[in-house]
Amino acid sequence: MYKVLITDPLSDLGIEKLLHATDVQVIRQTNLTPEQLLIAIEDVDALLVRSQTKVTADVIAKGKKLKVIGRAGVGVDNIDVLAATQHGVIVLNAPDGNTISTAEHTFAMMISLARNIPQAYRSTVQGEWKRKEFVGIELNKKTLSIIGLGRIGAELAKKAKAFRMQVVAFDPYLTEERAEKLGVQKATLHEAIAQGDFISVHTPLTKQTRHLISDHEFTMMKDGARILNCARGGIIDEDALYRALVEGKVAGAALDVFEIEPPVEHPLFGLEQVIVTPHLGASTVEAQENVAIDVSEEVLKVLREEAFKNAVNLPSIPADLQQKIAPYQTLVEKLGEFVAQISKGALKKITVTYAGDVANMEVAPLTRTILKGVLSHHLSDVNYINAPEIAKQRGIQIVEQKSSHNHGFTQLISVHVETEQDSYSAEGTLLNGFGARITKVNGYSVDLSPTGHLLFIEHQDQPGVIGKVGTLLGTYKVNIATMQVGRETIGGQAIMLLHIDKAIDETLQMDLQKVDSIQKVTILEL
């Protein structure tokens, strides 16, 4: 009999499968103090929480029988995931349960924005009757640009098409095939921003997406465009949005999320054309039940040792296997990150090849780590467990293979990525005394430590190009730590890989791009 402790309020419908399971004893103890939780956790097999319960390292250490922690929701900020991993405890969440509710909330915000519903309501209940002041626009035949076509973005697209809107979408992993299947027009980020009458963001908040829409992007928009954010605060630069609204470039904004929550004395609140709600995207009865249902089912699968998904940490690996693969973990994750940053276009296929000593091991955990490295460049909340499932949802084919061709290395790992635009690859190995090294990039032999600030320059092999690059970096007071060059033939296609002491900005990148014979300059962070 498995004991499942539930410490936050969950409906009977949400945990119905656990309640009806003949091999499960459900224990409900809500509003526990930290001291009481330390006692309650001692002899249970599973813990089910929402956001109220703080699952600390001390709590996890006390749970001697604890196998799994289930979070009825998406975020796991209240759970010490690292401590859980160290104790071999699986942490699960429910990323799909709020898809419909968030898409519906976004659509409700869009209709409210189009027809000035909150403003008209406020005026009417105050005894006014100002019909002419609240003339709106129709959604029919308008263009909706969706930035980020994951689960919620795709659901929003379906609803918009039902209203006969034209849907344009940008997503770094959106292929032409998937766009056609969803009935949307694939676009670049700037194309989507420029075409939208309504622009709705649905990306995760990462280093790449923070202030994804700022002053420059607002200048690209149609005059009178309307913008929505029901995803994550920080994707839209709120100061830039305020300026665009005051100047009249943007006709209205609808926000469910903010950079700082709850916002206090926010300047946007003083603008009549702004609609706000207090992070209500997932706040429906159905969504709250759905996340509980999803995580309850997953917890049951873990306890019964059945196949499960939606884990957010790496489950316990046998000690002997962990000892074998540990030296390779950093190498493979860096290979994934490197290939992701040099590649352009929507991902279609990732092929991982193992050769030499590493080919004789169980490599599935390493492949998961590579996928995490690749996908994390554009997506947040990607981990060693959910990376294969995310790749599957995005229609990315994963091929894992072993080879006898190790090209003289004791062990060799290759990551080959195919996108809609081209193919890209990186190979790496472990060198005694030097650690992880990248040995080949797109077919060019190199010897590169995959760490720090890097510049990847593709150019024609001509005298003076290297000197011009060094001079330009010196002008900007950027020091070069190491440089690797590779070429196919004299005067042919070539690459430069430079370790630099600090990050560079887009101005220097553009100046490098202007150097004769240089075709492309990519900034990498590893």
C-alpha cells in the first residue's frame, strides 16, 4: 500500500484516480507548519502539492520512503528540485493542464481590447452613456501575430481562425509542415511583428526572450497595433510599451503578467487604453482540476513503476552507470548548446553519434543531456527528462546511433542538426588533462574548449581577414584569449572561432560583418 500525502487543497475530482486506487492510501493534511510537515513526510511514498507547501531540502531528506513529488501546476519554484534529484526523488508537474484556460483568457483579453469592454463597463456603471467614445474594431479579417507557437500559442491560433482572422506565427522550432497543418503563415520575428493588427506573445521567459519586444520592435509595428501578454512578465519591455502607447504607435495593450508581481503604482495603470488582470491565465475551475488530474495520474505511474512523463528532474541512475557517464555530461551538453547557437531555421532532425569507448555504454542519459542543450537555447523549463517529449511535440526527429569510426580519438561524440535552412554539426571528445574539447565544427577540424564568450565567424579564406578582425576587436577593447581557424582549401570557405574575454554587443557584431570576405558572425555563450 503506497501512502500519498496531499498538503494543499485539491478537489476529489482532481485526485479521483488516487482515491479509487486499491494500492494507495491518500492522506490529506493541509495548512501544515514546516515542523508538522517534517513529521508527516517521514513514512510516505509520494507528496502532492500546489504552490502553498514549501518542499525544502530538509523536508526531502526526512522523507526516507519518498519516491515522487507531484506539483499540481506548471511552476516548481516551491520545490527544491536539486535536493530531490540528489535523493533520487522524481519531481513531476502538469504543463498541459492550463493550455485551454490560458488560450481562452488570451482570446477574451483580445476581444475586450478590440471592443473596449472594460472601459465601457466602467463608464456605464458610473452613470455615463458614451457610445461614440467606445467604438471598437472587428477581429474578422484582422491579422493576429503569435510569437511562440507552443501548446498555448497553437490553441490560440485555432480560436482565431474560427473568428476568420489571418494568423501569422513566429517560433524558432516552427517548420513549414507544422505551420501548414495548423493553417498559419510562418514568419520571422520581425515579419510577424510588422504584420500583426494584434500581437500576442507566448514564449517562455529566457535570456533570449527577455525584452524580446522593446523600442525597436514597437517602431516596426503597424500604427494602431494592439499587443497582448498572457505568458510571462518581462517578454515585453514595459517601459518601451508605455512610450509606444503614449506616443500613439500602439492603440492598446492587454496584460495578464508583469515583470514584478504584484505590480505597485505601475505607470501603465494610468493609461485608459490598457487592460490588466492579476495573472488569471490558469485560473479556471477546469484548469485547476486538470492539473491535479494530470499530476495524480503521473504520480500513480511512478509508484507502480510504469512509464511516465512530465518529470522536471533527472531520476536516480544506477551508481555504476552514473560513474561511467559523469565525465561526458559537460561535454555533451556543451555540444548541444553550441550546435543550437550556430544553427539557423526550424529544427527538423537531431542525430547523435557515439564512437569509441563511449559507444560501449548505455548512452540514453547522454542523449537526453544533448537534447536539453539544444532545446534550452530557445525554450525554458527544458530538462533531462522532458527534452525528448518536447522534441516530439515540436515534430523534431531524434536519431541515436553508434559507430566504429572514431577518427583516432579514444571516444568521439557527434551532434548533427538538420533545419529547414541547412545542416550544422559539432564533434567533441575528452582529452586527458584538458577536459571537454570540440574537435570539429561543420566539418572543419578545430581544438576548442566549449566555455565562455565565443565568436564564430564564417568567411572566405583571404589574406588579411584575421588581421582585420583582431584590429577591430582591439578598437572595441575586446581581448582575444584564443583563436581557432579552419578551411577546406586555400582561398576557399573558412571559419574562425575566437575565445574573447567579454561579451560583445550588436554594434561590434555588425562592424565585423562588414569586413570584406566575412559572410556571417555569430555570438556564442557557453
